[in-house]
Amino acid sequence: MSLLLAMTGWHVEDWRARFKALLPDMPIVTLGEPFDRRSVHYVASWKHPEGSLAGLPNLAAVFSLGAGVDHLFADTRLPDVPIARVVDPDLTTRMSEYIVLHCLMILRQQRRYDAQQPQKSWDDDRNQPAARSVRVGVMGLGELGQDAVHKLKVMGFDVAGWSRSPKAIDGLASFSGSEGMAPFLARTDILVSLLPLTPETRGTINATLLAGLAQDGRLGGPFLVNAGRGGLQVEADILAALDAGTLKGATLDVFETEPLPAESRLWTHPAVTVTPHNAAMSEPEAVATLISAQIRRLEAGEPLEHVVDPARGY
């Protein structure tokens, strides 16, 4: 019985050492070495090569090494076994830090002052609205979204949420489904996207959605913060909305193509802030600890936690 590490772009030997310390009695194997495919009961994956998990007859579960699972469903030959995602309090906190930071930077117009600093002179308009007069809409009310909502409300923002299906959260104006999208957008000055990437959500942040954002708010126009998945956004539509002035600014931590190509206008557009997909980096020791605990649960005959619904994609 072994754990297979199936990943690309990461230092697999570092991960092997972590899991070996946590699961000393379990062999840890990797795709880059010969191993008995019949012995593999568990897989820990990050963007594994297409089809590399096929032909594992005794596979019992697949664990995503990141918060998202869309990289798993990109494999058309993914085995039909339970899939578990990472639910890490540290990752959740880091994401909320990012969301609160950038909403506050928008509220307090920090990018504008950054542009003025090299000129050694401020313009005459130093007025700033209060957080309570700025409407933030959080799109996606899972673990990450609910924590972000709570912390934005602590800062005083007027917060609402949207989710695919109805969710009742104390003190939160919530909208759901296709019928709830238009009224949600119409009361949103800063749109925060924390949706998972599924076939249904791909390309959600497009020209139609952006056109529905509020134009009557205290910020002089709407802003976008996407820290969810790059596949959610249509970057040509975001740039067109920025150029037209219907979108005043965008903060993007994720992109349609990663790493962000050097020729992308997002790098240099004056109304865009880009960050290197590090809004909520998974802390490797914490992730390995969580997955090892899940494996021990299964070995003890206990049910798997944080199981993904393949039909919904998250």
C-alpha cells in the first residue's frame, strides 16, 4: 500500500520528505520512478500529466495538493474514485488578508497616490468615502468566501454575496442563481470573485457581467478583484471595459494563461494591479499534514472529509 505523488512544477522530493515524516510506515512513490501500480491506494496530485493516474487498480482516493480541483478534472482519464480538496485554515486566512488588503487599497485610493509620489506633489482631491458607503459583492460563498465576507464586514464595508445555490448567512444580503445575478451586480462597487472553476463558471467575468456592475457608487465606477481562478475571466473583456471606463480598476491574482505572458496588456495598464498567483499560497507542511490525517482516517475505516462533488466540480 503506497502513496503516489503526481505533480508538475513542484519539487517532488521535498514533498516526499514531508509525507515520509508524517506517514513513516507507508511507501511514498513518484511518477518519475518505477513503482508497482497495484500497490498505490492514494494519490496526492498537483497538475499531474494527462492519463498518469489510469491503471491504478487499487486506488482508493485522490487528494488535491491545492485548494482548487479544476486541475484534476482537466484529466479526461481521471479514475472514478473519491476526490478530496484541501480545507486549510491558514490558506483561508491568507485569502481573506488579500481580499481585505486590496479592497482597502481601492477604498483609500492607494494606487492613485503611488502614481503621484514620483511627481512629489498631490492633486487637490484628497477626499475618500467611508467603508460603510462602499458596496462589496463577494461572488462565491464557500469556505473562502464566507471568511472574506466576515472580515470585510469587520472593516465596515457594505457586503453582499452571490452563490450558485441559496445560502443563508447571518447578517448578509445574499443572492443566488441566474435570477439573483443582476440585482447582485447592480448593488456592487467592488466585485470580489472567489468562485471555483467549473465548466459552468468558466468565462463568467465577461463583458455582460461587467456591464451589470453599479455605476452610481462612491468610488466613481466599479472595481474587480479576482483571486479565484484565471479561467473565470475573459481578459479581453476586462481590458475593453477598463478602456471604455465602465470598469474603473481591476486587481488580478490569476490569469487565463499562467504565468502571465510578457506581451499581456495587464502588466502595463494603469488601472490594473497584478499579483503572482500568491493570494493564498498553500503552506506545504500544513497541506501534507491535512492529507496524511485524511489517509489515517481512511485506514481506520472513517469517512473521507471535504469530498468533491464531481457533478458540480467542487
